[in-house]
Amino acid sequence: MSEVLKEKFSPNTAMAVVIANMIGTGVFTSLGFQLADIQSGFVLIMLWVVGGLTALCGALTYAELGAALPRSGGEYNFLSRIYHPSAGFISGWISATIGFAAPTALAAITFGTYLASVFPSLSPTWLACGLVLLLTAAHTISRRASGTLQRTITLLKILLILAFCLLCWILVDQPQNVTFLPSRGDAALLTGSAFAISLIYVNYAYTGWNAATYLTSELHRPQQNLSRVLILGTLVVLVCYVLLNFTFLYVAPMDAMVGKLEIGYISAQYVLGDSGAAVMGVVLALMLVSTVSAMILAGPRVLQVIGQDFPAFRPLARTNQHDVPHIAITMQSLLSVVFIFLAPFEFILVFAGFTLGINTFFTVLGIFVLRRTQPDLERPYRTPLYPLPPLIFLGFTGWTLGYILLQRPEAGLLGLVIIVSGALFYAGTVWFGKRGAGISGSRG
């Protein structure tokens, strides 16, 4: 194996990051919020199918952008190259403040909530903080250590999900009286506001399908491997999500899950009793470790490239002896700890979902801009069935964003505040850079 290859993340590691980024908080918590307005098994499963197909359309689009513009940083890289450096900076600002820190906090809080449901004397908040700090230390060691850890715990997560579903199907005494075939009234639900609002939670659960683009520069042969990583990773998660939600609805009464976070624990109670549910609570908590790990691994690469491009943030680009951006990793994790202590769970979820939705919306829209402005750019991968996948993604994402502004205006407006603050920070960093250059020039 060549020295260059040793220094890169393998496609399997990148796929593990994609899968682990997605399978986390959303699928183990959001069904309780969806059940408040939707009580149809068919419509609830369709939520996860529609969300998965939307994510797949986004992944197909990002695969082309990532192959044509191969650099780490995700949306920061894409929007800087497609629109303007200011658009990239705002996107990077979103990723740095919301995109990874907030979801990391949510996954860690869910981890703490599941463990505390089994061990009531433990504090969910302190369990969440402890997990973030432990994984931060692990990912600042070396790239090889990060990759090995991520592949191992992600494979374990998939095996545990399959085992959980199979065990529930075999051991349930009395399956719930819920139909997963279309019935009267489902058409109205599929086109109504309840479905759109519920898609907020589902789209949030699929957030992370783009995670490998944050590692592009560190991925082995990115122009050849990125598309496979994004597409296969998204498909694996779609199947897991449908299986999990089918299982939850099959074994536990809807009324018992309405408004609850610990959906997996409640489902296990109805199948295995209190003692068996306690074991499953620990298992479900362990599944979330890979989610927190993946976000701590991928997210700081945005801060790193911002540090490379903007003098005001240069310390974030520093790496240790193993070329790991340890300062960026530490900064993101500290921000996650702040979210853990200060923000309510559901508000973080809707707020983060809206802001990240804007980020990906304009990135996917960028494929039309890039094909028009740079038609001769080398594209090792082209989105199949273009322009259908980006149009489908834009349609569903735009529909969801509009409903958030109408139904949850406080979360939507706060997301817009984050965007405006990013623009102000960009203006400040440009001014700082010009002033620094002017001072250097006068001294010279």
C-alpha cells in the first residue's frame, strides 16, 4: 500500500461516516412528534420513503458537484466556487455553528436520555457532555484511529438495528392493529400541512447524506469513489429507516409513543418487558455513539478549510503531527456542549433542520448554475436522469422550508438570523484581511 493511500480515508470509512451521520437522533425520536398529527401507518412509512428518495436525489446531485469540484468542506467549497466566496462563507458559518454542533448535541442528548431511562440516577445532560468530550479526544489522535473507530462502530450499529427489528418481529405477542396499505383519508394526509411539518423531522433524520463531501480532499480517489459512497450510504439508511419505523408501529401502540423521545425504548418495553427494555435501552444508546463520532469527525473539516482561506480564522487550519485539525475539532465540540446545556431538544431539531435545508437547497440549485456557467468543466460523474433528481430535491425541500416559516416562524427566523450573522462575519473578515494587508504593505 502506498504512503499516499495510507494518509487517505478509504471509501468504506467515508461510507461509514455517511451512514452514521444519518442514523441517529431523528429515527429514534421523531416518530413521537409525527404521531401527534398523523395516525396512519401507510402515511407514516411514506414519510420515510419520501424523505429517503429526496435525500437520494440530493446525493445524486452532490456526487456530480463533488467530482467536478473536489475539495473538502462540503457546501462551503461548492457555494464558494459556484456563486461567490461570500455564499461559501455563509454556508461554512452555518455548518460550523449549526450544521454539526447542533446535531451532535441532539444525538448526545438522545444517548443520555436512553441511558438515563435505564439508569435514572444518571444525568442525561452530563452523559451527553461526557460522550462528546470522550469522542473529541479519540478523533484528535490520528486519521487512522478515527477511520478504524468509525468503521467499527458503524458496522456494529447496522447489525444492532437488524437484530433489534428481527427480535421484535419474532417475540411480539400481539402485533398492533395498524395497516400499512393505503386507506381512505390517506390522500388528504399526504398533501396536507401535517405531512409537510412531519417531513421536517424526517428530513432532519436524513441529514448527513452529504457528509462525505466534507472529507473529499482526504478521501482516496474522490472523483471515482465519492458518488458510490453517497448513493450506497443513502440507500442503506433508507432501508434501515423503513424497517425501524415499521417495527416501532408494529409492536407498540401509537398512543404510547405520541410526544415521546425514547421511541425505541418504549417499543422494546412492549416486546421484552421492563428488564429486556433496559438492555435494549443501553443498546440503542450505544447505536448513537457512532452518530456523535461521525459528526465530530466530519464537521470540523469545514472549519479547517475556512481557516485555510481566511486569515482571521487561520488557527482553525492548524493540524497536529498526524495532520488532524485538532483545534477545529475542539472548537466544534465545545459549541456542541453549549447546545446541550442551553437549548430545548425540539427547538434545536426544527431550527437546525430549517437552516441546513436552506444550505442544501442552494447547493443543489447550484448544479444548474454550474452547468450553465462552466459547461466545459471536467465532470467525472454526471447526475443520472438530470434534471429530475435536483428538481425533486428542490421541490420537496422548498415545500418543507415554506411550511416551517408558516408553522414555526420563530425557528425559521432564527435560522435567517444565523445566515445574516454569517454575512456580517464575512464582511468583517474581508475588512480584517484588507486592513492586515495594508498594514503589512506600509511596513514593507
